[in-house]
Amino acid sequence: EGTWAGAPAFHDILIFNTGHWWWAPSKFDPVKSPMLFFKKDHPVIPPIPPDVGLDMVLKHMVLFIKKNLRPGAIKFFRTQSPRHFEGGDWNQGGTCQRLQPLSPEQVEGLFSLKNNGTNVEARLVNCHLKKALKRSGFHILDITHMSEFRADAHPSTSGGKKHHDCMHWCLPGITD
């Protein structure tokens, strides 16, 4: 009835993904505008941290899919493309105007969890994904690491947008 809830029982191949909002401090201030989760149509109060909410969402998703999956169906979870903003976020003048792929050293500088790189969100989400999907039968399509190198492959403002899109379409091959 207009929702994805019936998809597991109907489709032979299911592909899931998630977005960048799990660690988006510019959108979800823990005090002023926390990310809200709902349980049985009611907000969870007090608000829970995004990482706890992500784990909860993934747990319930895996259980739902397991219970409702069509026999023989194949399920994938695609990781997210990384953000390549430099000099600010999308709404703070950040850009992605590189003309060459990043070196391994540059990738680690921007994305390393160890040194709290400026664009670590995708790796943080992936840690939670891999833990939640372990032994679930999901195939993980990990596009994150190979895309981290391609800071040069975003459409940026070339698609007519007024701001730089440094979050989408940086898979190898698109601009090659």
C-alpha cells in the first residue's frame, strides 16, 4: 500500500542504503534540534544519540527482512559515497574542485577515524553497518573506500545547482 514493507516478500533482489544524516551536526544539534526516533508512532523521549538510533534501526530492519524475505531472494546493502567538501560544509562555502584523484595519504587525512578527519561520517556509519549485518546474509557493496579517492568526480556545480554537490556520484568511472 505505497510502502516498502511488502517489498521483501515480492522482490528477488533487494538493495538497501542509508544517507549522510546520521552524523550531521549542522542538521541535528543534540540540544537545539536533536534527531528524533519514533517507536509505535511516538517520539522516543529523551532523544537518543544518532549512533544508538542507527544501531536500533539496523537491528529492526534485519529482523524484519529476515521474517518477511521471499525464499531465494538476494539482499544487498550499499555503503554510502563519501563527502569531499573542503573549506566548509555544503551550506558554508565548501567546495570540491579537485582535478585529480586523491592520494592514499590524502584519503587517510580526510577520512581516517584515528585522526578524526573532516569527512569521517561514511566510515562511522559503515562500522555500524558491518557490525549489524554480520551473519545476516546481506552482501555488502562497499563503495565508500574506492570512492574516497575520487574527490575529482563530483558534479559539483556543473549540474546547474547553486551550491557544490560534493556528496554524490564520485564512483570511479563516471568522469573517466
